[in-house]
Amino acid sequence: MKLWGRILWTLLSGSRGRRGAPQGWALNSWKPRSSLSGLLSATEVVSHWTQVFEQRGIPEARESSEYIVAHVLGAKTFQSLRPVLWTKPLTPKQLQYIQELCSHRLQRMPVQYILGEWDFQGLNLKMEPPVFIPRPETEELVEWILEEVAQRPSAVGAQGGPLILEVGCGSGAIALSLLSQLPESQVIAVDKGEAAVRLTHKNAQRLQLQDRIRIVPLDITSEGCWTHLLPWGPIDLVVSNPPYVFHKDMEQLAPEICSYEDLVALDGGEEGMNIITRILTLAPRLLNASGSIFLEVDPRHPELVSSWLQSRPHLRLSLVAVRKDFCGRSRFLHVRKSAA
């Protein structure tokens, strides 16, 4: 699944365009005769759709084809299929299902939405548009948080594990990953999007973690929103992968993003700081005396956040660490609250 990291970086750096060909093009691109359908193997079908995708300018054509064919055959990746299935003739029903899924990819629908599920930190999560798709670099944010919790006993709350607030839970990927790896932890997950709140509920139940997470529909930009969270505090950790794309960069996003994902979950305003600064403003009221904030940000943000915090000493927050992602970009921030 890590292979999708390359796909996503391609999409994030791509130029904005149209959704792609209408569905009719996809359905007309390949109509196997029934006499031939039983003679086509998985490998041959992957090759066919790879060629179709390449001709239509679909990013990561082979990977897209392999994921779709593997999904129809009951596997997560093509490589994980039993070798005998690579050359075994597919049934007409399987071929039709593959064609239907590939027609969505031709319209630039992300593979995660097509499959309806995706793995994150070893957890299989439901994926539904327009809820933000968790990116592979965000797994590194989760790993960093786990490292810090293990190294800092002070991050552990009175109930035996940290009380964590996730701002902008989306599919629940971050919150549920932390719950699954910190057995004594509790999470409050907030999101203003109804679709995100519903999907986090579904994934929590899917993973049987619903008893340790409170999922709250909440817009943190609304006046007095923090009062809704006070009864559950104090918070040990605030975590977020907030909207952080600079508004001027939004037009450069690929069709997969512009046409299917919730752009509100991406657009961070003029300097990508709108929600970041809101989190930093609210956090001191909610955090315990030595609580921490972990954020995923744009590589231009560490300097901006540091300067912003230095100009607001009353918040008693300090940027204590910056970590790079697997591409070598400064991507994650650790901000800590200091005693009065």
C-alpha cells in the first residue's frame, strides 16, 4: 500500500484539469466477446487497462490497473495474489466488474474511492467521497506521536493513557490508529463535515473502537467552540492534519482532488494558516500544563508558525521540533505548552 505514496505525490503536484472522459468512453473502450472473455487472464487485463489509462493520461496507470484487478479478485495488491491467479482465465462477471471500476478511474476518481477502502497504519478503513483521503506521509505523523508518547510519561493522563483531541478527523485514520496502538488512550475527534463525522463513526465501529472515541460535529472556527470540549479536558495531546494548502496553490491540484475530495479540507487560506492558527489559539485553553500539539503542515509553515508563536507569548506555546517526511520536506510540527 505504501506504493500509493508515489501516486498521491503525483496527484498533489499535478495540474488542474477536467475529470476526464465521460463514462461512455470507458464502457466503449473494451467490449470483450463472450467467447473470448474466459480466455483473458488477470495479467492480460492489467496490461489492457494500463494501456487504456496511459492513452487517456491517467496517472500511475499500471498501479491503478493492478489495484482494481486485485480488488475484484479479493486481494489488496496484485503482487499478493496467488501466482496461479495471475494466469487463470477470468469470468465474464469479473471482467464486467473490472470494466465498471476502471470506467470510474477514467473519470479521474481516486482509487481509494473506487475500491471503497484503504489501509492506513495496518487498519482497513472505509473510504467515501468527498471525505479527505489519508495520505501516506500522515502515517509518519502517527508514528512520531507514538514515539513521543512512549518517551514522555507526562503525556499519559490519569486514566492510564493520553486523552487526545483530533481536529478534523476526516475518515478517522489518525484517531483510530492512535487508539489501536495506545490501548489505554481515549480520543475526542471533531470535524465540521457531516460526511466525515459519519465515516469516522463507521470506521470506529468497523474496528470495534467506538467505546473509546467521542466523535463530535464541531466547527472550530465558530465562536466559543472550545466550551464544548472543556467538560472532557484537560487534553494531553492535540493532533491534526488541518487544511494547509496555500489558497493560490489550490488551482494546481490534480483532477482527482478537485473533482472528488472536499476542498474545504485542503484550502488553508492565503498562507495556508487559517486553521493552524485557530488550533494554536484554542489549544492552550484545553491542554494540560505540559500538553503537546502535533500538526502536519506545508514545508513553508515551520518558519511561519515559529514567527507567529513568538509574536504571541501569552499563548505559552513553543515550537520544539520539526520533522521531515519521506520526501525530505519539513512536514510535521511539535508544539508544546509551557507552565505559566
